[in-house]
Amino acid sequence: MSNLDHAPAATPRQTAILIVDDAPAQLGLIRSMMLQQGYHTFVANSGERALVIAQRAQPDLILLDIVLPGMDGMEVCRRLKAHPSTCNIPVIFMSARTDTDDIVAAFDIGASDYIPKPLRLAEVCARVRAQLHFRHTSTSQQQQADRLRLIVDSMDEGLMVLEPSGRIQYTNPACNRYLGYAPNELAGCSLDDLLAPSVAQEYLELFSQSVLDASAPNWRGAREVLIRQRDGMLRAMDFTLTPMGSEQPLFVALLHDITHHKQSENALQRAALIDPLTKIANRRHFDTFLDKEWQRALRSGEPLSLIVLDVDHFKGYNDSLGHAAGDACLQQVAMALQSHALRATDLAARYGGEEFVLLFGETGFEAACLLAETIRAHVESLNIANPRSATSRWVTASLGVATIVPTQFDDIKEFFVCADRAMYAVKEAGRNGVRAVQTGATFDTIADVLAS
């Protein structure tokens, strides 16, 4: 068993009262009464002595006579309230001065209560208890507020308090840190300054609806938004809105930074669209891109060209040199193809095995033929030795090209098939060449062009 198990519980501090009076009999009587009530007491017969004891002992309450030798009770109270260590100690005046001006002056300088002399001891005890209870309640509320502020200031989540107009009333340190603002700099700004106009307007309508109809739903779960930082950059954050239970309609917005999450999500999305070996687009990415460009070509009436490329005699290359050399070969070919797909409307992808595809938007038949021949020559010029090839001493490729101006009567799958058949026609003709076709419902015939 640890020593902590035997440690005595901390003894609560006994309530302490400082009594200040220059009349010994009165001082003794009040002290005796306070002791009977269970209070710890300090006594002083002058204002100067009272100030010293108050700062050292930090009593919970001070009973203070006004008429004192030297410094009077009014001045003592002023100095108590002016000092940071004693300003919150409640002061109850005890005095034979009962003029309204004296009582008002006492309250004006910070007195908590005023008991006229001669004292009625039961009344003094009741007023002391009332002030101590009020102080305890106020202290507890202040401690609770301080704890709440500490929690809010220590949060990793950003927090802002919003008025129904969208005006920002308060932001915590995390919010300021995320958005790049100094403390209190966002106070007075509008939600419009941080969110896109359409999103900000949506929240303002929610605020307005909540103010007009208290029964209207005024809570909004986490929603991904882009928030504008002080430097103008946009930051992805989850934005959660909750009404505050107060007389003044206010809303609390919590901001959870999801920058790293979005970066990871984007990285995963990119990884899902990239071929892990060659680091260019994969089949999934290509199929999506082809569908998008097909739809765009339908709207614009511009031609679309597709190249299907297959590395010649690749099985023999792998069998003779090994899979590691085969992987390196495919990587070099992929980089060569990537160098020809430079526009936003172009894409080079590994379609599977040693087969690659390239799509060129807004590219006509003749331009596509020229591109294909350039790509074929580029692959051969890599000078990757292929000892098992019957076509060339180097690695070569066979390319099939299809060009179309798509209409609603055309089939995207047939478009791909045309390019694929053209590539196989090159294979049958001896490999290391280009065959191109124009296809589509607007053509009466399919024209074959051999460029090898």
C-alpha cells in the first residue's frame, strides 16, 4: 500500500474575518461573537494596521468601523479596493453615522454592506453570513468561468461566437492560430469575410430563421467548408454550428482543421488513379477521363483522338532479361509517352500489362497520325536492347490510332475498339508501326492509313 493511502485529507481553510475598531470593548464583543459562529478572527485598532493584516492574512470578510484614529475607515476601504490582493474582499461598515450621505459614500467606494451602531449582534451575524455566502457563490462562479475559459483557450478546435447578423463576437486562440489572426483581431468581422458568399448566406438565413422562430431547427452538424485565412489562402475545415442558451441569441461555431485529412484523402485519391509501377495514370483514371472528354467533344464538336500502344515482343524481353528489367523497360516507355501528353486535354495511361493508351482532345486525324509516329520513333530511340525481338534490336511498339468527332449516334466503346483493332493490324503487319482510322457515324467509310 502506498504512502498516499495514509495521507490525511486536506483540511478546508477556516473562514477568516478581520475586525477593525478602535474601541476595545466593541472589538472584543464582536470578536467573541465571530468565534462563536466558528470563524477565525483577526483584529486591528487602526486603519494602518488593518491594511497590513488584510494583505498578509487575506481574510474572507472585513468588518470596518468608519471612525478610527489617523486613517479613517473610508480611506481604508479605498486602499483595500485599490490593491489587487484585497480588492475582492467584501467590506461591511459598522458606524454610528447614519446620514444618507455617509451610507451612499460608503457604497460608492466599494462597501458591500453598512450596519448602523449600536450593533444588533444577531443582525451582524446574519449580514456576515449573507456576504460570505454571496462571496462564496461569486467565487465559485468566477472559478467556473475561469475553468471554462482555460478549457476554451486550450482547445485544439477553433471556436467562435457569432451574432445573428453574422458578426464575430469572440474567437479562441486555436481559431486565431488556424486562420492566422492576432488575438481579438477577428472580433467585429463578419462571417462573409471567411466563407464563400453562398455558404455564408446559408448560415445567415439559418440565424435569421432561428431568431424569428425559436422552435425552428438552429443546429447544424459538421460540414466541410473552405475558410479564408488572413493571407487569403483557403483552408479546409469542418464547421459545426450550435445555438447558445442565453437571453441574447448567439451561436457557437466549432472549427476542426481537416487539412491533413484532406491531404491524405487527396493522396489516396491520387494513388487510386496512378499505376504503381509506371507512376502514370491507370486504367480507371483513363476510363473516367475518356468519358469526360467524350462528353466535352459532343458539346464542342471538336475531334477526339485515341492511341492504343503495345510494346512489341515484351514476353520474350521478360523471359530473357527477367521481370526487374521488364519493369524498368515499362517505366522508361511510360515516361516517354507522358512527355507527349502535356495539355489538360491529354492523358497517357498504362491500360494493362505492356499496353498503353493516350488520349488527345481537340486533335484531328492528321495531327494524331503525326503524334503517333513521333511517339513510335521516341520509344525506339530509347535504345532499350531486346535480344529476343524479331523486329528490331531495340524495344519497339505497335500503335493504333482512332479519330472521331462524336455525335449522339456514336458509341464510345466502339471508338476504343477501332483503335485497338488498328493496333493489332500493325502487329499482324510486322509490328513497330502506326495504323490510323477515322471513324464515327458521320463517315460513310472507314479510311485506313498506314504510317510505318
